Amino acid sequence: MSSKQNIKPRKNALVLFFHKMGSPPWFFAFAGKLIPWLWAVFAGLAAWGLYLGLFRAPPDYLQGESFRIMYIHVPAAWMSMLIYGLMAVMGFIALVWRVRVMEILAMSSAPVGAAFTLAALITGSLWGRPTWGTYWVWDARLTSELVLLFLYLGVMGLYSAHDEPRKAARAACLLALVGLVNLPIIHFSVKWWNTLHQDSSIGITGSHIHISMLWPLLIMTVATKFYYAANLLTRARVMLLQQDLRKGWIRDAVKLNDDSGLNQGITQ
Amino acid sequence: MNHAPFIWSSYIVSALILLWTAIAPLLKQHSALRNIRLLEQNKPDPGEPQDDTNT
């Protein structure tokens, strides 16, 4: 046997990490260690961003104080689209490679995405009243964002409609993939149609927002990413707990601290 | 027009939505842990001899 044949192919560290992520016990333990840090970073960034946005940024010369709604509306709207995109990607991986953890992550993303979409719609409506003089218009941006909320609700409803979680997840992942067509419609709606909603002020090439107003927005944008990550991992762990209730590994992972059950904890 | 009610209601509503989205899985986790505890309590002791009689 030649020396070349004796050499085992070395796996990339990233590939190994993704392989490990596919194992429910490993994912459960890994997520448990990460969640408190994600919540802590989110809390710190959100407090900092809100302080700068609500108390330090100067009022807008046209909109006055009402522009401060931007610091929750814009990150929430961006997250609503980003989470849907990630959910569809995870759904695609789950459908093609049948990775159970990916199914769980995709299905755990839907309620968080729906929450951000609802927040974006409500805050947009509250921003619209002093700016446009109305809470709601059926323009392309607002309507396509509302369709996004219905898509999230559809994915959640389809997943809970079936008794067998894996079959339910596959059907819901397929719906998530079909709904992906709505994302470019939301993004380009302000360019394709005449809308009351303004065009985006921030792009890859630059921003029309003054730096003193931009920083709080960027901080809040990063904070919402940490919120999503923490919430997603928490939900995925709970879903694993519910699905693998009778499996040995989950009983090993769960510590039952006392007879009364008041101090139950989960090993991390 | 006074903008403060619109600004504060935006932040309060968003905080409530995001807070509920964060708390809801913790309530489910509590319920799942209780179920695991109940399953653990109802599990037969492996040291005890099993009663195999069908009478």
C-alpha cells in the first residue's frame, strides 16, 4: 500500500463543527452554553443603542422627534426579512439532507420572525400617523410586509397541524421555500411601484443618514441579531426537550435536582 | 403634533412583543421538564423484581 493511501483525509474544522451541530445531544449542550452570553450581549447592546437613539441623537429636521421610531422599526423590518431568508435556507438543508436539527431550527425561527414582522408593522403604522397622516395604506411595501406575516403564520400553523413533527416540519419547510419569492418583492417594492413608504436610506455603498443618527441604528441592528440567536437556540432546545422526552440522552442532559421539582435545571 | 405618544407606544408594544416571544419558550421548557420528571418518577425501579404474572 502506498503512503498516499495511508493518509486519511483531514476534515476542515468548520465542516466538523457542522457535523457536530447535526447531533441533537451535542447541539443541546452547545446551545445551552451559548444562550446566556447571547442574552447578555443583546441586553448590553440594546441598552446602549436605545440610550443613544432616544436621548442622544438630535431630532430630524423634517420629521422632528418621530424619527426615533426608526431605531426599533428598521431593525425589526430587517430582521423580519433576514429571519425568513435564514428559515428558508435551513428548511432547504432540512429537506435535502434530512438534518433534524435544521428542521428544528427552521421551525423555531418562524415565531421569532413573526414577532419581528408584527413589531415592524405596528411601529411602522405608529410612525405613519405623524409622518403621512394615516396609520395604514395598502401600498406595496406595507402590503408585502403583511403578506410576510401571513407566511410566517402559515408556516407555524402548518407545523402545528400535523401530529408527526418530522412530517410537519417537511411540509412547513416547503411552504417557507415557496414564500421566499416575497422577499425581493418587499425589498424592491419601493422601486417597482409608487409607494408612500420612502426608499431605503442605507445601502451597501453608503448612507443618507447623519453619523450621529446612524450609530444607534447600527447598534440596534446588531442587538436584534443577538436577540434572534438567543431566542432561536432557546426555542430549539425546548423543541428537542418536547420531541425527545422519552429518549435516554435527554434524561441524562436534564438534572432533576430535588423531589419537589422546584429546582429543576438543565445541564449545559 | 406631539410625537411622544407615538414614539413611546412603538417602543412599549415592541418590548411587549419581544418579551413575550422570549418568555413563551421558557414556559414550554418548564412544562417539558415537569413531564420528564413525571416520566422519571413513573419509571419502574430496575432493582425490583418485575411481576410477570397475568393474574
